[in-house]
Amino acid sequence: MQVDFYQLSRDPVEQVLPVIAARVLDLGQRLLVVAGEGERLERISQGLWAGPPESFLAHGRAGEAGQAVQPILLSESCAAANGARHVALADGVWRDEALGFERAFYFFDADTIDGARSSWRALSKADGVEPRFWRQEGRKWVQGP
């Protein structure tokens, strides 16, 4: 499985996540977005409705009617009620349940960087896990150390 670490140094997750979500949907896949706080999920929801330019990304919340058919499901846990094989950990907290997905996107910022470092060390030693690191350079994302 692939784990992409995204260090948020310029833009907040609610601005970055819609672009990645759009790419996941373009691949014909579904996405589970996980954050422990309802307020953060609401900001992400607003970002998804605004979406990439001239579009919006349909989504719903876990526990609501129709959750099983949502292309993007927002949740406080790693339970993919929509059948997603991709998970975005949007609050800087690694959850080992993410290892059950095909791909994980792990977003962290200056406040959660220590946890990301610990997760990187552990995941880089785990069998079958390919961690990759992405950082912001201006408006672009650059892969690197």
C-alpha cells in the first residue's frame, strides 16, 4: 500500500484536499475523509462544495442517509461505509486502520509534525508499505525528503 505524507505549510487541508479528491474520483475510485473534529469536517465539506475551479465534489457524512453511495464520505472514523479503497487522514493523526486501504493520504501541519515523523519512521519499516513525502513549493507539490 502507498501512504502519501502531505506537509501543509502554506494552504489548509480544506483547500488542498479537493484537488486530491478530484484525482481519486477521476480514477473511478471512492474516498473516505477522516478527521476527529466535526468543525474540521465542516470546513472540508465547504471546500469540497467549492471544489476545483468551476466544479463541486459530491460528498456526504457518515451516518447520514445514502452514505453507501457517496463518492466521498466524511467521517470521524476509518470505517468506509461507502466502500472506499482510498483514505485521507485530514487532521494530522495517523490511524493504523488506514493500512487496510489501498492508498492513504496523510495531511499534517506544524502542529502535528511530531506525530507525522513518528508515523513515517514506523511506516518506512513496515512490510508492504511505501511511504512518500510531499511538500508545498509555492503553488506546487514537490515530492522529496
